Amino acid sequence: MTMFRSRRRKIERLDFILAGAQKSGTTALHYFLSKHPNITMGDQQEIHFFDNDAMFVSGADYEQLHKHYPLLALSKIAGDCSPSYIYYEPVAERIWKYNPKIKLLILLRNPVDRAFAHWNMQRFKGREPLDFFDAVREEQARIAGAPPGEARRFAYVDRGFYGQQLERLFKFFPREQVKVAKFEKFREHQRETLASIFSFLGCKPLRSVRSKDRNVVPYERAMNWEERIFLYNLFAEDIANVEQMLGWDCSDWKL
């Protein structure tokens, strides 16, 4: 009996991926996932395998991904959290080729607030010399002039067009393999949202959930009304598209 209880398996394929969006609560969700006794999240928070073009030049070596995971107990499932996956265009197909049965978790935040939080994080890390409005106005030129890995850092607006990103995922994965949750609901109804996420993964809810903000940096300043209106006008059509696609009510994302 002891021999069977102690059996461990080498990981063959990940069971799920928390694929985005950035600045939408993924760090907090990663924390709760890693606390579950039947889930392992690997040895680092963001492995960035599927958005690393160098890994796919001459056939992907999935051992470079799996080396981040220990031998698994038979009851455990394995996941990765890399929030840029939903945004970077080649990733959906790469994940599908790796495991067409994989489950995908997505958290989406009001794209206006997400853009500002993204800019603020870059400022905090000393990577962004421009003020927010200037950075938004310069975004397309900066993206066009930078390699993909670098361009993602400054895609404050572009990363918030969720409609096209979801359409890309749904082109490869059936809806029942994709769980999309709202950041605002996750923040305000954490226990309920977590229970639905664990259920989606085939796991029981965590017995105790200690709420704690993760990856929160101080804000340099607040977004002003002119900036908010400008961004909302950019996102309004896409927000309507997301509402239709997911059957959501995004009135809390609107002015």
C-alpha cells in the first residue's frame, strides 16, 4: 500500500494555464492556486515559455518547461501563470499544439484602469520616463520600433483590447476549456470567485482563504478625468464586444 501511496509521476503536460491579463489580479490568483494542496504552480511565478520565441525556432523542447515542476503526486494537477500569454499573438496556437485539452484561466480588468496600473508599475520600476498621457500618445510608435518582448512593456492601451485576444483563444480552444473571470468581482467576491475557479479545475475549494493584496505598488498620482474619457472612448467598442462575447454586464467599466 505504501508503495502505491508514494508513487509520483513525471509531468507530461500542464493541466492549466493562467494566461492573463496583466495587472488584473493574476498575482493574487497565483498565490491562491499555489496554496491548494492538489495544485502545483512550478518553481517560479511566470515561466514565460510560450511567449519566448527562442524556444520555438526549431521545434519546442517541452522539457525546458517541465523542468520547473517536481515529480507530482497522482492527485495533483500542474499549472503556469504567465499573464502576457493572452496578449502575445503566437501563444494561443503554441499552447494548443502543446496540449489541445488544456484549461485556460483569464482575469480581465476594466481596460482603462488596467492601462493606468500598467503605466504606474513601469514608472515604479524606473522603466517609463514619460507621463501617462504622453506614453499613450507615443504607444504605437514605440511598439512599432521595438522587438516584441520589449514592446509588450509599453502596450498600455493595446493590451486592453480583450475582444480580439479572446477571439484568438476561442479559435483554438472550446469555450468550456476557458474560464474568464472579472477582476472586480474577484476583488469584491473573492471566496465565491475562487470557488468557481477551483471547480473549473476539478478541485475542491480552499478551506480558508486569507485575503491579501499582491503585487501592489504605490500610485505616483491618480488618473485625471481627461485621460479617463480619452481611454474610455478608445475602449468603448471593444468593451461592448466583450459583453456580447461573454454575456457579461460591464456597466462598471463604463463612464
